[in-house]
Amino acid sequence: MFNNLLCMINRHRPTRNKVRHRGNTYTSVCRYCHHEIERRRAKVWVRRKDLP
């Protein structure tokens, strides 16, 4: 329940084995809501905005 609340306020947790380095950023999939996310800084993951 707490994890779903984090997703609602745009604080996600990555699926560790799906983290990819893409040039100057890291991307992954949220392990709880399954949306594409990117790392803003250490331990801060947010939903990607550049997706259609």
C-alpha cells in the first residue's frame, strides 16, 4: 500500500534488473506501477515525460 502511494506522488522504485544507461540518464520500469521511469539523481526516480 505504501508503495502505491509513492507512485501516486511520482516517486517510483525501479525494477533493478531492467535498469538501462541511456547516454546521460538511467531508465527502468517501476516495480509497482510498471510505468517507464528515469533517474533524476541518486535514489530519486520519476515517471518519464517524453513518452507518447
